[in-house]
Amino acid sequence: MIVDEGYEVRLECSATGQPRPLYTWRSDERKPILFKTRSDVNKAIEFKIRQQSSVNSSILHFKQVSRDHMGHYVCIASNGIPPPAFKKYKLEVAFPPLIKIRNQMVGTVNGSYALLECFVEAHPPAVNFWLHGDNRLVEQTWKYKIDQRDDHYRTHMILNISYIEPLDYGLYKCVSKNDKGKTLGVFTVFEIDPNTPTRKPPVETFEVYGQPPPTPIMEIDCEPCVTRCDPTPFCPTSGSSDLATVLSVAVPNASLYVPPAPRKENCKIHQLGKPVFQRSSKEEIGAWFQDPLPPEGSENKYYAINSSEPMYVYEYANREDFRNHNYSNRYDPPFGFVGTGHLVYNGSFYYQQPKAATILRYEMPRAQHSGKDYEDMVHSGTAYLYSTKLGYIDLMADENGMWVVYSARETNNTLVRKLDPYTLNTEYIWNLTFPHQNVGEMFIACGVLYGVTSVTEPTTNIKFAFDLYQNKVLEANIAFSNPFRNNSMIAYNPRYRKIYTWDKGNQLLYPILFRTIDLGQPEEKDEPR
């Protein structure tokens, strides 16, 4: 259960038994429960905040829920006859970032250092980054040491400028951004005269940016009259199919294809790092790319498309221009495009022609295009590829080449084709009995097809992983986050070995930790890529 801070929440526990059960609520993290008591003192009503290790009631009533109430709660129903019954609830409280800054004015000298610290509170977990001067993004270098330490909904951001030079003076901002809002904390790094006598350090102070939390208030309700016979959970959960299941694999017209050559890298994703902010756009739905096989002279280029202009591909000369929205070229591929499952590969833009079972290749520098029809490809109607319902196909690239994933025309199966990027001829095809509309997005890395369970839940996972070279499901339970709860594009780039996303207008990068796929041989150690 996710609720906004300050709202009223009631967790109810119900059970049957003879004698009638009694109820006790506890925090599963063994922390005290905050609640409000009322008393009459000299004909005046007073309220006091108290802490209690448990609450004897069938209802846990948060009159004004706070971030301090966040956690797991257990209801225990017992009538003296063992065993007691248990019911666990997870309460998440959403609120915009709050930033506390210690020592807003930081004095230093050339050749010395400066240490900037921000203490952030936010949920869902925020994307955090640093800006300098005219909003230039600060990145990790030999000079700028960036650290982030997380503890539940609290984050300690640290920027250590290890060698001060004249250009390092000025304004710095720590920025924290999540689905509920964006907050900036401001520092000033200034030069002090090294000849000035040392003074006593100033008294440590904190500046607070953002909305402070409300007072955490919980009230104990009187026991309700028991008139129900059947237990009714407060938050029933909806069932979902097992995303890790592929019932069968078939190769249509197998005699026409030669099995793919051995994969170039034998690896699978072990863990994803925290998302790293790149830029934000006013368009909530879009996609951005770096060419995994760039032509000479295009190694530093970036590309982007957005849903409000489904006819243009924007090209940026370098990362700085991309972050500042200064495009160098605007391409106009024929027919336009729909959705976000497109690809930039070897200097060309690949996309599905609207209302046609055709994939087009548009060579951007030459403004020439070619295409290929696929008779089993959906191009209209409600048979969208993902739960987002943005498009019918997803073009991908990994270490082994180019792929397309799409929904089958006659069935609910998932089709995967390995394509020649120049002719668009099919090198091989897989027909998977996998419900693709039950996932938010998919991508391929090292020949493994991954499915992200949700693109709208702040905390989700990757439980589907299918090895296309071994034709089998791999065990997977990889944590994944959607900080802004509206991911319209999730793609893997084999050149930079990172995940690219477009989350409610925010372009993010996720670092990856790979490990070796088990082929029945001794397992190798984890290796960062």
C-alpha cells in the first residue's frame, strides 16, 4: 500500500474463531508505534504523542500518516488456542524530497578541498545529482568525488572537491527529484585569504529546503462490534501469472534458417545500480539513444524522439548539447513512427511504419530508406506488445547484433527475430508462449531476453529472463526502480553496457553488474562491465 504523506490510513485485521480472537498490532521492524492520546486537564483538552511497542485493537488507524509510520506491520489474532493467525501489511508513504544542508557557506583556498553534504529524505527513492554554476551537471572525476549513502528513505549526498582551482568557486546545488516533486539545496563555495588568521569555526547550522513532514498521528479505535463471519483483508492483492514461465519454444519454418552463431559474450545481468540522471524533458513519453555501432565521426552523438513529434529524430553532437537540448540535426524519416521501441544502429534509425507490418531503415546522413515486410507482425488494433500500449514492436541491439520483439498476429505469443541490420533479413526466429502484455518492457543483453515486471511501480523487479541461445528460462530476481513511475522506454546499449530509460520525461542511465551464465562449468566471479 502506497499513500501520500498526511493522508488518513486504516489497517484492519479480521479473523474467526471460538472464543472470539483478540488482536495485537506490532511493527515487524520492532520499532515503536507513534500514536496520539487525548486527556482533559482543567477542562482543557490536551493531546500527547506517545510511543508504544504494540497496539491492542483490530484496527490500526493513522489519522495523519507520516514518513515515520512507513514499514511493515503485523496483526496477530489469538484466542488462546494455538497457533495464532498472522497477517502482514507493508505501508509505504510517498512524499517529495526534503533537503537539509550543513554549513551552506564553504570557504577554502586554491589547492585545498571543499566538502559539501546534503541530507535527503524522499520516497519513492529519488534520483540525486549535483549542479555547479549555470546548472552544469557535476560528474565523478579525479577532482570531484561523489558519494551517496542510503538508509531507508534517507540519503546522505557527499561532494568532495579534492583540489580547488579558481573555476571551482561559486554556487553548487544538490538536486533530489522523485515522482512527488523536485527540491534543490544551495551552497556557496568562496575563496578565503590564506593570510587571514584562523578563526574559531562557526556554530554548525542546517538550512532546510522542501516541505517538512507533518506530525505523525495515530489513534486507537474502539473495538468494533463483531458481526462478520468471513475474514476480509484490508488490501486484497490481485493475482498475476508467473512471468518466469515459457511454456514452449518453436522455430517457425525452421528449415529456412541456420541456428545463430555462438554468442559473443557469455554473460547475464546479476544486478542493476541506481539510476543516474542525464537530463529532463517536458515530454513525458519518448526515447533516447546512443549508437552502439557508430560510424566513424559519430561516436559522441546522441539521439532522441518524443511522442509529441512522431516524425522527427533529433541528433545532438555531444553529451553537453544533449543535456542542454541543443540539437545539431533534425531528421524527418518517411511515414513517421509510433511508440518508443525504435533503435539507432550503425548510423541508421530503425522503426515500424505506422499501420504496416514493415520495419524501415532510415540512413540518417544520406536521408535514404529501405524496408522489409513481416507477415506475422501486428501493426494495429489492441494487440500491443507491452502493458504500456505504446507500440507493437521493440527493436533492440546487443553484443550479438540486432533484434526485434513483437506480438504475434494470430496468437498471444511473443516472437523474437534476429535481423541482419543492413538487409533486414531474418537470421533466426523464436516463437515463445509468453504473455508479453503482462510485462512493462523487455530488452536483450548478451543474448538473454529480460522482462521488467512494471514500468509504473516505483520498486519492481526483473523476474523473466530467457536465454535465446540455450532456449531455456534463467533464474532471475533483479531489483529495478521507476523513480518517476512512468517509464516509456527501457533499452540496453552493448557499447556502453548500461540500461537507458525515459521515465516521465527524465532520461536515466542504470549501471550493470554482469556474471557468467552457468553452462555446467565452474562459475566465475562477478565482473563489473
